[in-house]
Amino acid sequence: MQIGVYSEVGRLKAVMLHRPGRELERLAPDYLENMLFEDIPWVEKMSREHQEFAQILTETGCTVYYIEDLLLETLSQAPAPAEHLIEQTLRLCGLQDTMESHAIRDHLLSLGSRRLAETIITGLEKREIEFEPGRRPLGHYIRDDSPFYIPPLANLYFTRDPAVVIGNTLSINVMQTKARSRESALLGFLADYHPMLAAHTQVHRFQPHAGHTIEGGDVLVLTEHAVAVGCSARTSPGAIEQLAARLFEDGFSEVLAVRIPSARAYMHLDTVLTMVDRDAFTVFAGVEDEITVYRVTPGLTAEPISSLGEALANALGLDSVRLIRNADGDALSAAREQWNDSTNTLAVAPGKVITYNRNVNSNRELRNNGLEVIEIEGSELVRGRGGPRCMSMPLLREA
């Protein structure tokens, strides 16, 4: 498995996805907020929509790898990786040194590779663990009033966030929410043990200290020299500095810190700004005036840049860039379509992007600016608050 990403718009050659599945069937109204959903999706239709997305990627010449397939291949090797993953999962779920943790560990160890891989993603309900009559532990009854020992990874189909390839390095992120923390650990596990990744991949791991978090939706790889990182509700200034220091060691010369409002509607930079061509970005007009940009250079010194367009043009080595406002800047239409991820586009080649078909006005504006727009159905996929870029982790792009 080759990895290498030095661009947002170079032809996409390999990508990592996750098929939405049974983990989403375990969403219930009482747990939507904790699992970062606003509504319950129709999983069967969501799965068909995702399959269409993957098929289009394949048709463009992109190789698709699935997290669940890589996990099964890894667990099928030998007992050691499985035992490591089980211990890691128990620790992240707070299931250590309790009466119930021993029963859960024994149960997981008894599963075959396929069942274990499925359980890690879809979760483990309390009712799946049997205790002898009269010997149920306290935690079985009152553990967070949750039906789960291991919660489902309901957001895993947004593969952009737990890890990101920058240059030739796989960067394992620290997620801001507890509901998604195990996703980063899962990607780190694959990087350590899957033969295609472990043997050939340089890995950087963020250290979860001092409250610093960073997620892949905030990272835009502009060129082989420059990276833009959103300072958002999910990515902290301290994490940006840590990333910048490592990028400078790897040969990058500039990091743009792009501060956006800290709000659920704009959880990542790529919910308001994505690159669609060598000289063009689509941007949510409703937040453009609230964005501030800082150039971070070696030594971790920062200086403000007067405008977003100027900062991006300088980073790309261009005289100017085109900022394409979603829905042509119409306030109501732009806000409605931004909520449905109109600016969360995935470039599969320069000037060729995948979008949701529901964002009619924004897609028209992209075409008016000379872009080739491939539309996919997303009425269920969008319920998790993410678009085509969120659902994909590029592994390899052409320059």
C-alpha cells in the first residue's frame, strides 16, 4: 500500500473508506447526542448511497480500501494483534480491573477473527455477556445507564478525521469527543499490525495531553511545502503548533492556521472551505468574513494575513485564487446547503469533484465556474453531518 499526499486536488489514486453498517442500527433517540447524530438514518438506504460513492471512486481509477477489511486481515494473522486490540478497547472504554472486565475480555477472546472485528466496530451490548445467576456486577446495572459495554463506532464512516496522510506520513490524530476516540486507536492499530501498512508507512502519533486535539477534517494539504489547518471546535491551537513543528522537520515550510467559528455547524475547516481546482476553493459565504488566517513558520512564530484569498494564493505560489461561494452567496440558500455539506467536496482530479446532489444551487455555481461535478445521493449519509470529503481518507494522490 503506497501512501503519499501532497495536494488536495491531484488525481486520487487510493483511499480508505468504511461501509456504514450495523453500528448505525444501534443508534437510538436517547443516545443520539452522545454519538454525535441529530437524527436516525435509514441504514439500508445509507449503505446503498455509500456503495454508489465507492463505485464512483473506483470508476475514476481510485483503489478503495475498507477499514473493516483491513481489520479482519490483521486479526486473522495471529493471536497477538487480537489480544492487543482487546486490551486497548477495554482501556478506552474504562473497562479495566473490574469484575465485569474479566468476563468481557474472556468473551472477546472467544470470538473468531470475523466476529471480533465486527464487535470492535458495532459495539458490545450488556445483554451479550452472561453472568452466573446472582453474580451480576454493579456496573452491569448502572454503568452510565448505557446498554453498551463497548459503544458502537457510529461515526466511523467519516474516515477523514481519525488519521490523515500528509506527505508520506500517516498522522494518527487525537479526537475531541469521547464517542470517536477509539477510531484513532483503531487506525493506529492497523498502522502497527497490518502488513501493508506496518512495513512501509511512516507514522506520527499525536500525544493526548493538555487538552490538545486535532481531527483530519481540519487538515488541507495544499502543496508539498504548505498545509492549512483549521482552528475549530475540534482542533486546538496547541495541536496545530505540534503538527507544524513535525511538518517543518519533514520539509514543509509553511502552515496556515485558519480560525473558524467554534460551532457545531462549522465543526471542521472542510465544512466551510475545500479546494476544488489548482487555483480554486469553494467557501461558505456566511462565514467568510469571520475567518482569520495566520501564517506559522519554522520557529513556530505566527503572523496574521489580511485575507483568506491572499493567504491561500501565497501558499500556492499564485497571484490569486478563485473563491467560489456556495449557492452564489445567496444567504438563505447558502446556509441551508452548507448545513447539507455543499462545501464539503472531494476532488478526484483537478477541477473534478464529488458532491451531494441535494445541493442544487451550489453545484450549479461550481459548474458555472468550469468544474466537473459528479453528484451522489446523500439524503441518509448527510444525517451524520458530513459530505464526500468527510467520508474519505486519501492515501495516495498524484502531484
